[in-house]
Amino acid sequence: MNITVLCYVVYLALSLALTVWVARTLHRNGRVFLLQAFRGREDMADAVNHLLVVGFYLINVGFVVLALRFGEKPDTAQAAFEFVSTKLGVVLLVLGVMHFFNMFNFDKLRRKGLDAERAPATPPPLNGPANAKIF
């Protein structure tokens, strides 16, 4: 096995492991935000949470696989370390951006759920009888 193939194996193994770890963390901790956003509807929160994780995997694994072909192929041990660390650094940045994107959206959903809880159940009565027509 040559040094480039070894770098690919290390890069893929570490990138996929990091992606799985971040996805599981988001799935486990994002549920709280989604439950609040969907006002305690566990079925809806869990379904949305699962769909978000699937999308997270598709985007990140797709990026990891596409990024495999880019970069100067290493021919020395030093170049191999730089190759793998550069690729992992880019993956970590993408995972970080995806994490903050998900957190932003979770918070938006949570706030929407809180606003719905605070909203009055019925609108205040108009000036006049309840069945009066307004022209």
C-alpha cells in the first residue's frame, strides 16, 4: 500500500468518525430544542430530529468523499501528515459550520414554539358585539 492510499484510509476513518460523533451529539441534545418547538409533541420532534440527522450525514459524508480527490498527493511522511491534517482541518471547519447552522435553526424553532405558547388562545373581543359585521 502506498503512502497516498494510507493517507486516504486515515482521512476517511477519522472524518467519518468525527461526522458520526457530531451527528449523534446533535441528535441527542437537539431533541430538547425540538420538543419545545413542537410543544411537547414527541412524535413530531423525533421525526424532525431524525430527518435533520439524515441530512447532516448526507451533506457531510458527501463533502468528505468529494474532498478526497483534492490536494497534492503526499510522497513523504511529512507531506502525508500535512495532507491528512489539512483535509481533517477542512472537515472540522465544515462540521463546525453545520453544527452552528443546526443550532441556529433549533433555536429558531424553539423560539417559534415559545411564541406559540405565549400567544393568547383567543383574540381579544372587538369594540361591539361578537357577531357584528365590519365593512
